[in-house]
Amino acid sequence: MADATPRQRTPELVFVPAHPRNRGGRHDVIFEVRGLPDGRRMLPVFTSTERLVDALGPVQPWVSLPLSKASELMGRAGVDLVVVDPPADQDAARWQDGDIEALLRSQG
């Protein structure tokens, strides 16, 4: 008998909160890892830009990459968890209009 419960597929591509960093002639992407109350660190990833905006606001910068690559990078960086479509944290810092421009100006 077939299972009638729909199974959620693991997304291939995810949208990850991240921002640019330019330092010493290098252009990098900084993933926005969040701290958890128990001391662990997690990277939130989202299955759509709509979900990312719902959780983090309309000004949040992001990159898209394969979930497997995000998990690999975070594992190498010592991040404990990669969480798909986490609930919105109303206390989380939110990017505001002009923040990216200010960040880029500060990095020369």
C-alpha cells in the first residue's frame, strides 16, 4: 500500500542570507550565521525568496546555491546546523534601506 502522506523533497537550490565583503582587494560573500540559545550556530536557508523575505525582511541580501554546497561550506566553517525554512525570529537584526551601500562604503 502506498504512503498517502506527501513527502517534502529536499530542495536542490536554497536562498541564503549573505552579504558582500570587500577587503584588501578580495571580494567575498559572508554567510549570515545565527546563534542559537543553546550556544550552537546555524545557517538559515530558504526554499524561496518569498520565504526568506517573510522571515528576514525585504532588504535582506542573499545568495542562491545548492543546499549540498551550503552544508559543505558550513561544515568546514564549524557551523552546527543548516536549517531549511526556519520560523521568523522577530528579535533578529534586519537589514534596512541603505545598509548595503553603507557597508560597501565602509569597506573602501
